[in-house]
Amino acid sequence: MALLEIENLHTYYGYVHALKGINLTVEEGEIVTLIGANGAGKTTTLRTISGLIRPREGRIVFDGQEIQGMPAHKIVQMGICHAPEGRQIFSTLTVMENLNMGAYTLGGDKETIEENRRRVFDLFPRLEERKNQLGGTLSGGEQQMLTIGRALMSRPRLLMLDEPSLGLAPLLVKTIFEIIKEINQRGVTILLVEQNARAALKIAHRGYVLETGRVVLSGPAQELLQDERVRKAYLGER
Amino acid sequence: MQFLQQLVNGITIGAFYALVALGYTMVYGVLKLINFAHGDLFMWGAYLGLTGLTVALAALGYTTPWAILPVVIFVMTSVALMGVLVERIAYRPLRSAGRLAPVISALGVAFILESLARNVYGASWKTYPQGLTPSGGLVLAGGVRVSLMQIIVLVASFLLMAGLYLFVHRTRVGTAMRAVSLDHDVSRLMGVDVDRIIMIVFLIGPGLGGVAGLIVALYYGSFDFTLGWIFGLKAFIAAILGGIGNIPGAMLGGMLLGIIETLGAGYMSPQWKDVIAYIILILILIFRPTGLLGERVAEKL
Ligand SMILES: Nc1ncnc2c1ncn2[C@@H]1O[C@H](COP(=O)(O)OP(=O)(O)OP(=O)(O)O)[C@@H](O)[C@H]1O
Ligand SMILES: [Mg+2]
């Protein structure tokens, strides 16, 4: 049984029909990437899974349990963590406080929190150097690290990353993708939304291509990298 | 000497404003809503305090300042519960209805609470039982008098504010409160039950406001149903002065407003007190719209 199974998901913003029947599965241990043009519905898919928006139709099954319609904070408790698009850190909280917020569901379990913080600092030593600085004073790249690090603090089973490489310098993009791979190798299943389709497909096991709220193509990442349509539309080749 | 005396009196009044301003600022923090009902919740603290004291003294059969202690707890819990009820009934259903609807709803609740007080307790001035507040006090160098009541007011306010500050900055729930003030959705993604945090804010703000109502009524001895609107508006100005949404700002704004107002009344004339307060408000809005400690961090949409 897959860790995450999505069936016929329909989500609306008022009258805007943003997701028009998405089907998608993520197996335990995989990196699955969701690629597509601006406005295709990638962020909406993640927001629907994490409970920020209610779908109008369809099922989301996580670890054998239906979670559509559950409040977002309950979904986090089940082990799904969503690092949102655009470095949405808490700007007037310190780096430490931001990380502590990531561990909110762990309550007062100081030991586990400390252990998780250690792992995050191992992955992002820069965050440790900046731990008493306010989130809003970090550089863009550091804020992106904080967004990912914070999402890891609850030690989720499924980590959903929304455009982690957006607006970063090429060297840092490479680092971030390496870190995502490493997080996965440490046992976290990953659903990765990316504009940078090539980099995402290179580290992913499988991929889905979204177009105006529908999955138009899916398969092993290697195959998608070779696919004529993908190469033309998303990898900038002709 | 007159200056120092006015300063002492101003700080006392400032402490009242600060306690009430905290309620405005905390609710604004998490909901970006001016809770216009807050002044009237504060006033209900004064009325419930009157009822509580009357009952307590009748039960005891004699007058003692200790009767105030159980009444503090009674007032704090009842006004806190009123606050939570107001949020549930008047604000929560309008959470996604834009910025204007909740403000209108808040004004409606303010009028309801005020009319309710007038209908239940009558429109006449109410007087607190005599002999409850300690008399006496200290005479400092230069003949400046500080009454025992002023000392108690200041110590109590300081303890309440210090407690709140520590709660907001040192605890997990307090940190979540600051996170919710910044972004509801991202807080949800951290596993925060945002509705619960908002409920806690509506327990603490009105709880403090209710106690402030009791203290103010004890300090002045009498009040009527206009207390909520007049005093509430001043506390609201204090919150804006300090930077709405900012907790230390509310404390600072309250103190400053109390001091400036008292000095103004002392050196000019008491009739000018309110004029001074509102001129200050307008000046701040013109020159520093974010308030003294308000953050200039760009607000996310
Ligand atoms: N809050 C909203 N209200 C109305 N429509 C929205 C809202 N958010 C998104 N949409 C619409 O839903 C569709 C999907 O948007 P979504 O943000 O999921 O796209 P995306 O694939 O993440 O795009 P991008 O790559 O630009 O981030 C778009 O047509 C968008 O205009
Ligand atoms: Mg997006």
C-alpha cells in the first residue's frame, strides 16, 4: 500500500476550478516530483493535501487513513509536513524559535526536539551560526534553509517541499537538491514541487506533469527526462 | 514637586491604560481586528466587581480588603469567558468575510454590552463599598505623596504585565501566539490549532481587561456605563501609540498616555485632558503610523 494515495481530487477557489481530478501516489521512501507551468495547480495540490484548503471532491489517503477535510494541524500530527512556497518563515521570531515552531506537535518532549534540532543543524550548519538572529534578517538562501529545516523538526514521514530552489543562486540550488536527496536517504518520503524540472527529475524516482489542474503525464523520472513533450515544454529544449 | 506628583499620578493612570491596551493589541495581533467590544468587557469587570464585592461582603458580614481577592478571581474568569463567547459568536463566523464585517460586528457587540450593563445595573453612577481600599501611603522627598492604593495598583499591574511578557516570549504557546500573529496558514502547517490560540488570546486579553475594570473602579470609587467607551477609547489610543499588535508597545503607550494626559491636565486644565489625548493620537498617525514600537516589516498579504 502506498504511503499517500490521491484519487480524483477536485479543488476550487470560489468559482476557479484549480484541480480537476488529480490522481497521484507516493510510495514509502520515494522522491516524487510534481512539475508544471505557472498556475498548473502544484501549490494547490500541496495545500489540499496539508489541509489548508478543503477539496470539493476526491480522496486523500495517508498511511491507510482518509485525511481529506481534516484540519491542517491534525494532518501535521499524522506525519505530513508541508514547507510552503516562498520562504514563509516567521520573520520576527528567531531562527531557534522558528525551529521550535516546527517541532510544535512534539509538545514538551525536549529530548526529541533537541535531537531533531541536531539533525537539522548537521544538514544546515549555517542555521546554527545564525540561531539567535531574527528570521527576517536572514538572506534568501538562509531563509530557504530555515523553511526546510523547520519542516524537518517534527520528523515527518512525508515531507512536501514547494519550490525549494526558487530564487537561489545556482551553486545553492545544487546544494539544496543534494540535501533533499540526503534527507530522503535518511528515510523521509518526499513530494517535491519544482519549476526547475531538470534538477527535480534528476533526483526523483518518479514524476507527475501537471497542466491546468490535470495530470497529463507521469512515470519514472528517467523516462520523463527523455520524453519528447517534457523536453520541449519543461526542459527548454527544441 | 508638582511635576513629580503629577508624574506619580500619571504613571498610575498609565498602568490602567496599559492593562486595557494589552487586550486590544493581543487581539489585533492574532486577528488584525480592532476589538471595539474590549472597552465594554473592561467595564463589565467594574460591574461584576461591584456585584462580587456586594455578595462577598454580605456573606462575610463585615468589611475587609481581603474580600477583594476572591472577587478578582471571579471577575477575571467571568470576563475572560465573556471574551471567549464574543469571539465564538461575533467574530469566528466572520473569519473569512474580509476586514470590514468583523469591525462592524465588534461595534455591534460593544453597543450590546453597554446597553446590557445599563439595563441590568441602571444608568446611575455606581459606588463601590467604602472602606475596602487601604488608606495611607508614603510621603517621598519633596512632599510627593504616593498612596498605598497607588503602590498596590502599580505592583499588581507590573506583575500582570511581566507575567504576560514571560508567557508570550518564553513558552511554547506564547511563541505559537506570536507565530499566529504573523501568519495563520503557516502556523497551521506547524501543527498549531489556530482557533485554540485565538481562544487563549480572548481568555487573556479580556481577563486582564476585566481585572483592570475592577482595579479602576476601586481606585476611583465610582463609575457609570460610559466607562467602557471613554476609557476603552483611551486604551485603544495607547495601543496605537505603542504600535498596535506589539505587547511591550501597549505597556509603553499606556504609560506615556497616562503621564502626558496627567501632566497636561495639571499644567493646563483638566478640561483639556481629552483634547491632548486625541491630538497625540492624530500626531502619531501622521508622523509614525506604525506607532512607537510598531514594526516596519512589510506585511504579507
Ligand atoms: N487564493 C486563490 N484564489 C483564487 N485562485 C487561486 C488562488 N490561488 C491559486 N489560484 C489559481 O489556481 C490555479 C493554480 O494555482 P497554483 O498556485 O496551485 O499554481 P502553481 O502550479 O503552484 O503555480 P506556480 O508555479 O506559479 O507556483 C491558478 O490558476 C491560480 O490562479
Ligand atoms: Mg506554486
